[in-house]
Amino acid sequence: MNPVGAAPRISWRQATVIDVVPETPRTRTLVLDVLDWPGHRAGQHVDVRLTAPDGYQAERSYSIASAPEDPRLALTIERLEEGEVSTYLADELHTGDKLELRGPIGGYFVWDVPVGGPLFLVAGGSGIVPLMAMLRHREAALGTSDAASRRGLPARLLYSSRGWEEVIYREALARLAQNDTALEIRHTLTRSQPAGWTGFRRRIDRAMLEEVAWPSSERPRVFICGPTSLVESAAQAMVELGHEPALIKTERFGPTGGAV
Amino acid sequence: MSLISRGFRGRRQTAETAARLPPGQYETRDFPVLSAGPTPRIPLTAWNFTLKGANGRTARWTWDEFVALPRSTTTTDIHCVTKWSKFGTVWEGISVDTLLSEAARHGVEPSPYLLATCDGGYTTNLPLADVTGGKAWVAFMYDGAPLPSEHGGPARLLVPHLYFWKSAKWVRELRLMESDSPGFWESLGYHNYGDPWREQRYAGDE
């Protein structure tokens, strides 16, 4: 059926959980050793398949959180209320357990260093996951580069969470930005803010994007990932701010509600 | 032989639901939105729809002309490659059969394949046999109301027997072709045909 012909089947592979990292009250990262993992690009995802003893199966897609340079594959799972697969992955699975996955999947919502920057990332909630893979990829590629070469590949992240405790990768993001003046991270906390919070405290809107993003004349590569309401409004605002639609890539997850 | 997931029971559906779900899918009552870029917005006064023959002949309708064509309503299950399925969705639009017979009067002749092209640059390819015989529509009403832009409005292709990325949002043109040519997702690792009942999600799936 496929005229492309050469494409090999993306086969199911066995993965072993080698570490479980709590991220927030609702999310944790599974660090996996995947048999014969073919490698991935930052932004891609995998399909995970669970099988019950009687043969019943359930499949879901999860974004990859780790850099392509990392030999271990990391998936960050948000526990959804009544989530058939996410509750198992977020609550049941232990180090040493095995699961099946196939990938990598998706060839559009991806960023590689040669694509260049500026790189402008907009995340809502667990929409940070594929964007974190991009930031980790950028860091891995820049390695020990000096400030001047980092400035050649600048990145900015605008990240919306409900509260400070719900910011996924909070420490890891701070560490990435600590020694990198070419990486700027701005948080907005939409429901509750810690004492003394001076950052944004509202949903991402056009004024916020105008303040944080590069102007359209800089032609930033824009990646927006989060719940539909956030992605729709942020992408629309970026278009209104003059950014070329072809440079704005979006990925959405979750039900139509779920505002962050 | 699949690996048994220790401690996984899963949520069993009723037999009726299970029978309606293609392999690897789950039922949702929401209507999730997926698209690769910003939602294009076009005023209806600037909208038109083109059916282009491989012979270079074209038929084109303005919005008013298009919605005045004989309409049909269909109730159908839809299946997204990202795993959700939604049962009993109700659509109203113009069947591709109607468009082809109207276009025939302008000299547009059938060809074995077509490429749907959309505002925003999205494309998807289909065999003609999969959009004729009452299997496909250009839909502009969903659940009794104008199709919202995030769901593909003003009009989207509806080919419910294939994964829903084939039901191209914001469709503006159907271009008939003598040979097959992969569209957007079909060039980016997704299956060329996309039959959910054979779980043809990705290139290489049989």
C-alpha cells in the first residue's frame, strides 16, 4: 500500500524502567533502557502499549523528554484523572519493570541544532516535555561552548503552570539557564503564586508574548505545546504579532478543557 | 507475543464499544483538536472551493454557491491516529460524489488519485475510490452548527473510514491526479493509506 516502500515498520520494542524521578505531585519521569533504540529527534514521541494478563491492550502516545544525545530514553507522565494508561505509568510501574513502546514518531514538531534559532518555546503544563527535549538537545550540542557561541543559538521559554509546585523540571530548567546567558526562562503561574512572586500571574496572552518573544523580524522558530486553549490562543497571537505561520509549530494534548 | 504488563488490568469496554473501536483506539466523549500550526482564518467572502482535473480543467465554487449544492447529512464514528475515537458524530456538507458530478459539467474527469490542499499549506493524498460511492464529504456543519475553525471550519474534508488526518481541515482544493503523491503527514512518517481497522498508523505498518 505504501509507495514510499523503503520505510521499515516501526516495531514494538521492550523497555526496562531503570529509574523513576518524581517531578511534581501529578507527574513523574520514567527513565528507560530501550532495546535497540534507533535514536530520535527532539520533539518526537513514542507509543506505549500495555497488555493485561488476558491479552487486553491499551496504547497511548507520550512525548520524549530526553535529548537525542542521551542513551537513556526519558518519558514524563502526567497522571490524568481516570487515565487508563497514565495512572498505571504514574502509580504502578516500578524500577525494573518492563513495558513495550514503538517510535520515534512524528517528523514535524521537531527541532535540531542545524535548524538554528532563535528558538522560542511556549509551554503549558505537561506541554513542556517535548520542549525540554529541545532545550536538552541544545545544551548537549553546545557542550562547553563559550557565551559567544551560545549567543549564536539563543533560546527563550515561556512556561505556564497553575502553581509553583506544578512546574515540571523546575530545578532542571533553572540549572540549564544558570550558566547560559543565551537561555531565558519566564514562568507564568495562573492559579497560585508563592509569596514574593514577581513573575507573570495570568494565562499566556498577546501582551505577554509580545514582551517575551523576539520580534518577528528576528524570525524565531516557534514551538507551542500544551492544552488546546493555550495553543490556539498563543499561535493566533503570534500570527497577529507578525510571525510567519510556517515558522510556528504546534502540538496539543489532552481534552478540550484543561486550561493552564 | 506481547509482554504482559505487571499489575495492569485496563478498563474494559462494553462489548458494543469494543466492537466499534479499531485496534489500539479508545473512546473519547471530547472532541480533541490537533493541528501542526496556527489555525488559518479566512472570511467566507474570500473563500472558494476548487476541484481540479488531471486534464487541467477546473470547477470552482464561491461559499454561497458551495453551500447551495445538494447537501447530505451523515452520522459516523471518527478515529484519530493519536488513539482517540469518537462515536456518532453528525456532519452536514456536500458529498464528493456531488462535487465530481457537478465538476464533470466543466470538463473535469476522474483520475485514480487526489490530493487535498488546504489553507495553511496542509495536504493529504487519497485514492479516488476512497472518496466516491458515498464515503467522503466536504463538511461545513458539525452537530447542527457551523464547523468551528479549530475543527477545520469553514469546511473540512470528511473521510471517516480512514484515520482522521485524511479528513483535511480548512480544505480548499481537491486536485485529481494520475499517480499517487504523499501529502503532509504521509511524507513525515505516517502511513500512506491509513486504515484504522488494520492499524495503519505509520509508514511501514502493513
